[in-house]
Amino acid sequence: MNIKAPLIMESVFILIAGLVYFITGNDFFIFNFLFIGTAIAIGIFLIGNGYEYGRNLIMLVVGSYLLFYVSILGHESLSLSGFWYYLFLGVFEAAVIHFLIAKIAGPFIFGRGWCGYACWTAMILDLLPYKTPNHERKNWGYFRYILFVAIFCFVVSLFIFKMNNLDEIIFYTFLIGNVIYYIVGIALAYHLKDNRAFCKYVCPITVFFKLTSYFSLLRVKVNNDNCNGCKKCIKNCPMDVDMLNNSRKRENGTECILCLKCIHDCPNNALKL
Ligand code: SF4
Ligand code: SF4
């Protein structure tokens, strides 16, 4: 029974909770980060002890908490539009802190761990039947950049045109945007037979990840002495990563969501974090 990894994870979140409380003076962040850290630690403990759906469980608990409790009940838009909005207002609260930790600074350490363990869009997409992509990767990734720029321009225009009720506009943008994301994500998954098609081609948040997760401290690496070249890992990877190449320039290297499927599937124990 390995409890080292869960304890490390819990400790990291205790540290983050203390640091953010120290900076903001807001005790909500102690509860927030302890809740998320404990959910992730329990999930990692379950995964480490052979529970196949541990990662899905973490995503459902953390993703639902962030979506329903923090965003909808708390009326705090944790989306990209909310991030720009609160950043431009100079409000250093939930949305900005969330982006800084999970999506901008954090990926230097844990890459796209957000996408594998906390995203409320992917928590639903990962329940669909196409866990292993069943199509050649499309050249559609440019769409994420268009959406990223469009969201940025939308928020800027709200300020330029001095719109009233900005808080309400951003909140309803968040709600409507998420409904659209679910519809598009599910439709794409069924159309391409790939649960993570939305993450590969549409999600605008990945523009941040593309820059930072390249340097991620946590990466899957191969031990070539153990690998027999069966490529089962590559075939089963939901994000089309070439994890048999240890270089940072490996194909789709910034796409890894640290789901650990390749590590578990390898019959020769040739992969590790
Ligand atoms: S790519 Fe976007 S939708 Fe997919 S898991 Fe990451 S944040 Fe969520
Ligand atoms: S299968 Fe391996 S390389 Fe692919 S996303 Fe999961 S952890 Fe990353």
C-alpha cells in the first residue's frame, strides 16, 4: 500500500493553500486547496492500489466542485473570459489565481495535469466510449488559437464599449460557453471516435499549456533497455503522444495529460514518470 505519492500531493496543496492565504488573506483558499488536494490524494491512493477509475473519480469530484460550487454557486467565472475580465480589473481572486496555478505556472511542474485530473469538460468527455483515438490526427489545432483570440477580443470590447453589468455578462458567458463546449465536445468525440478530440482541436486554454507544459518537470520517459518496441503505449495514448522519444521535441509532447495509461499498459515496465 503506497501512501508516499498521496502524502506528497496533499503536502503540496497544503503549501499552496498557505501561500495563497498569506498573499490574499482570504481563508476560502485554505478550504479550496485542502479540498482539491485531499480529493487528488485519495484518488492517487486508489490508483496506486489498482482502482481503475481513480482518475475519473478525481476529475468528477474536483471538476464538479469547481464548476458547481466555485463557479455557479460562487458566481465566479473560472473560464478564460473570466480570467481576462478579472485580470483587467486587477482583481486577484479565484479566477486569476486558478489560472495562474493550474494553467500558467503549475504546468512547468505538472504539465497538463489539469486536463487529466480536474477539468470539468473532460470529466464528462472521458466517460464516453472512445478512450483510444480511432482516427488519424487532424490538422485542426489552429482552431484553438482563433477561439483564444476571439475570447480575448470579446472581453476587451466589453471594456472599450463600457458595457454595463459586466459581472453578469461574464457569468452568463461562462454558463453558455460551457454548454457549447459540452455539446461540441460530445459531438466531436462521436464524430471522430475520440473522447479527447475537443482537447486536441478546440479548447482555447491549451494555448497556455502549449507554452508551459513543454518544460514540464513531470514527463513520461522510456527506458530503452526494457522496451521491446511493441508500441502498445503509443496506440493506446488518448493524446497521440510519442512517449518512446525522450526528447522534449517529441511528437505531441505538450499534449500529455499525465493519465498514466501508457505506463500501466506497458507489458515490460519500460515507462515511468
Ligand atoms: S484541453 Fe481543455 S477541455 Fe480538454 S481537459 Fe484540457 S482544459 Fe479541459
Ligand atoms: S498515455 Fe502516457 S503519454 Fe499519453 S497522455 Fe497518458 S500519460 Fe501522457
